[in-house]
Amino acid sequence: NQEVTNLKKNDIADYIDHTLLKPTAGWKDIQKLCDEAKEYHTASVCVPPIYVPKIKKAYADDVNICTVIGFPLGYSVTQSKVIETRQAVENGASEIDMVINIAAIKDHDDKTVADEILAIRKAADKEILKVIIETCYLSEDEKIRLCKIVSGAGADFIKTSTGYGTEGAKLSDIELFRTYCRKDLKIKAAGGIRTFKDAMSFINAGCHRIGTSAAAAIIEESRNSGN
């Protein structure tokens, strides 16, 4: 992959989903996140579903809203995930990050995983759908199977991690995604990416989005580095 060496001052913000998913995050914390996203023009804010309508009311179209479904463990029943997704879109989310049924992959029940993604794809309608596979819990074979499942289920992105597993994003997983996913399936890395150098490593490896709670620091570091 050709290195991204000519990022302009604010370009890295286009790659970042500015994220706050802590269970203790209050509205003041979410407002700070949204204010930073508005200031730095990040790709989105990634927030708990409960805050989507409030953000839409307070910020209108000043920030792009991403939310999470079946988060962070993925073992909600499909019907619950579908309802969550429909509600999120109705409330103003334009990007949906869903967690797969990890147990089904472990049980070699690939059809259940695929059917669930297809159901959520339908519920999300035309909005962006990212599928979190939680790489830290998966064998290489399971990752490869998921590359094919996600590629075939109409998702827009495959995403490495929730940030709540035992490990976050790894560059080796991005390479695996690029090998086994359909060519136009985009890649999001999340979990443990906290510096400009880290972010650039993942972008240069082929990522189209970076999920991080450190967006402001990364963008400032980008500016100070001359990019």
C-alpha cells in the first residue's frame, strides 16, 4: 500500500471517528466530544445510542453521528440489534457500528452471523454499516471466514475491535483484511490508537477510518509535525 505522505493539515481528521463509549460518560462529556469534533471536522462522533437524539437536537448537522449496536459483547439477539439499529437511524445516526455474534463464529455457524449482518444492513437502510469482529478473540481461520462473511453481507466497513476486548487493533489484522476482504470493503481500526504515529501506521496499512478517543491530541500532533 502506497504510504500517505501528503496529508494536509486537517486531512487526518477525515479518517477519525472521535469516540466516547465509556459507560460513565455523561452529557457534559459528550458535549465536549462533539465540540471537538465540530472544531476539528472529524469524520464522526462515535457515541452510545442513548445520546444520538440529544446530539442531533443540539448539533443538527454540525457533527456526523455514529453509534454502536450490540455493544460491546455482541451476544444480543438479532431482533434486539435490528430494533436498536432502526431506532438509531430514526434518531439521527448516519453510521452504525455493530458487534457480531462471536459465539456463532466459534460454533462454526457462519450462516447465523451472515444472516444477522444482512438483517442489520436492511435496518440501517442507506446509512453506513461497520461490522466489528473483535479480532482479539479470533483465530486466523475465524478472521478469514469473517472477512468473507462481512464482504458478502453488504457492509461498508469491517472493523477490528470494540476497544473493550483483551487487545485492540493490530497492523497484522489490517494486512489480513486487505488480503481476504472484497476490494471495496473499507477498514476501520479501533482500540489502543492514541498517537499521530499510531494513526498514520494504520492509515498507511490501508485503513479508511480510525476509532479513537484521542482525536484532538492526534490532530494537534499532526499539525505540529508539519502535516
